[in-house]
Amino acid sequence: MYQPESGTWFSATWVVTKNSDGSLDAKVFFNYDDEPNWDDDIHPGLYGIDLEDFPRTDENIPEWLSSLLSNAAKAENERRAKAEEGKK
């Protein structure tokens, strides 16, 4: 499902309907752009790993993902700086 330069999907929705004759139809909708809703918090680093495995060009990285990764990197840099300061 990877699309070169565009990445892969973040979430999918399956819709199964029962027809009047008893048969079933299934459709799946893939979300390539919107932030998925999780029941639990997802560590931002997992999105970074996903981006490494399924690269996107800059213009194909959604704003929410860019902000999330940027904020996570800043927080990690601050954490490391405090840890280094504590060693002195």
C-alpha cells in the first residue's frame, strides 16, 4: 500500500454491509493524510519509524505529523540537555 514519495496509510476503515439477498459487501477506505484516532497515546517516535520505512517528500508530510515530530525532537533535545547538565 506504499505509494512512493507519498507514504503509506495511517488508518483504515472497513465498511461491511449485508445486501437484501444475504450476501455481504465490504469496502475499505485508507487514510493517507489525517491524524488517526487512537485509544491510547502513541509515542511520536513510532511515526518517525513509519516515515523512515515509508518515506514521503516534504510536501506529502501532513502538517500535524510535521508538528508532532518537531515537538518530539525538541522535547528529546531538552531531555538530553538536562541529563547532560545533571552529569556536571
